Amino acid sequence: MSRKLLKVIGKTNVEFRLIGEGDKVLVGLSGGKDSLALVHALKHIQRHAPFNFEFEACTIKYGMPDEHYDYLAAHCKEYGIKHTVYDTNIYEISHDTIRENSSFCSYFSRMRRGALYSFAQEGGFTKVALGHHFDDAVESFFMNMFYNGTLRSLAPIYKTGKGFHLIRPLIQVRERQLRDFATENNLQVIGDEACPAMLKDVKMPHARASTKAWLAQMEKENKEMFKMIKASFKHIHDDTFLDPKRWERDDIVMSNE
């Protein structure tokens, strides 16, 4: 793993106090480039950080036909990463529980997250780590703006209703850095073929793909765009918007004055 990539992850950990002394962290390991990079980054931090913590990986098994994670299990064993494949019947119950006209991708994402949370509770974990990166955060921001009418992105850390924290150690890393990591190390990466929605005869959601393509085109025209977006995420002037809960008319002081 490159020093540049490790530097970004380490800085994020310090900046948002994601992992500290005595933490027990569960990593959601799908086998994609992002989650594979995350377990290797945490393994590096575990070896070099001036504090002690433990972590292990968990792969949620949907209960689909011909669903195998033998390579993933062997990979974790090779690098000394404790790994569990958690069996569920998510695919079977999806036939009856998914609402009409609902997004299959969103449904399976929610169910996978719920199963991961259950495993975390059973194992007494203090934190659950997911592999979302900065491109995910930017795409989510604009999707929420364009399709939901909200200003919202992906938080680096927050406390869940289950009592533990969800953390995103890769949240300031660009997706291309993670793609390069997988390519340079010849990692066997699990992609969309492992998503249960691919077995359903439904129209796949277009919002994220469209947003990703739009951002890619914008970045071609402005190479500094993502750098500026990251800066804007850290310099929020919420008193300049139209939400009346953010200010009182009589005593407002504009931040740009």
C-alpha cells in the first residue's frame, strides 16, 4: 500500500478519532476493492500505531445459489486477518418482504447492514468500519441534493442506535487510489456479480451511475474540482441557506461579512 494512501487514511483517523486504544473493530468485507483496501490499511495501522486495538472482518452471505467466498477466506488467512462468513437468508426473504417499486439495491444494502450490525452486537464490537471513499461521499451529496432535496453526505463517524460507532476510515481517499491499490497488488476483486439484485429481473437504478458520470465529466474540465469539494465539506456556512431553524432574523450575523 502506497505511502500516500496510508498518509491520507492515517490523517483521517487522527482528525476524526476513528480508532483508538482498546477498540474492537468489525470491518464489513464484501471482497470489493474498497473493503479489501480497508482491511489491509487497518492491518498496517495495527502494526505501527502507538495504541492497541483489535479488528476482524465479516462477509455477509445472502443465501444465494452458488455464492462462494473461498478466495476471500484464503486471502484473509494468508495475511493474518480474522474473517467470518456470516450466513443469512436475505435473498430468500427478499421475495416476500421487498416493497413494490422499491430499489432492490437499497433493499439489499439495508439488509446487509442490518446483518452486519447483528454480528457486531453478538461479538461485542465497539465500532463497525465500512469502505466508503470520498467519491462515494461526493456522489451521495449530489444525489441527495438532486433527488431528495437535502444537503447530506456520508459522515466519517457517528453513533448508531445499536450503541456502537460506524466509521469510514477511507472517507478522504479517492476511488482511483483504491483501484490502483487492487491493480498493483493483483487482487482478485469481487464486483457487482455478487449483488443479489443482479439475479432479479428488474431495472437497475440509474441515479448513482448518472451522478458518477456527470462528476467524471466535470472533473475532466476542472482537475481541481474534487479538491475544492473536499475543502467546501470542511467550510460549511449553514447560516446562508433558507432553513429558518439555522438562524434568528433579529440577531443573525452573516458569515461572509
